[in-house]
Amino acid sequence: MFYFDDEFLFDQGPTRKLGEIQFHDYNKAFELYNLPNLTIFKEQINTFKESLIMAPASKEQMKDIEALQ
């Protein structure tokens, strides 16, 4: 019987250059469509942004990106 060894997934060490990742502006794509599910998703995004402003991560949490998941 074959067992998949996924230990490498959990032993990758600290993240490096995570802050250098850049994402494109998702609004450009979302503005192209007027769909009910997309409208709800955009509302959820706004709620998430508001929660980050109201309760930002502490300095200790910012040191450990895994804690923010």
C-alpha cells in the first residue's frame, strides 16, 4: 500500500519575502459583472476591510503570519 508523505508541507520553515507579493486590483474584474453572488462577495470584502480597520492585528500577531489564518 502506498502512503503519501506530506511532511514537507508542514516543515517548510519561516516564510521569506512574503511582504513583496503584489496582487492586482480585483475591482477591475469585478466591475465587469453585475451578478448577485458577486455583489454579496463584494459586500463581504468591504466588511472584512472594515474589520481590519476596527481590530487590526497586534504587533505580536504581525510577527507570526500563521496566527492570522
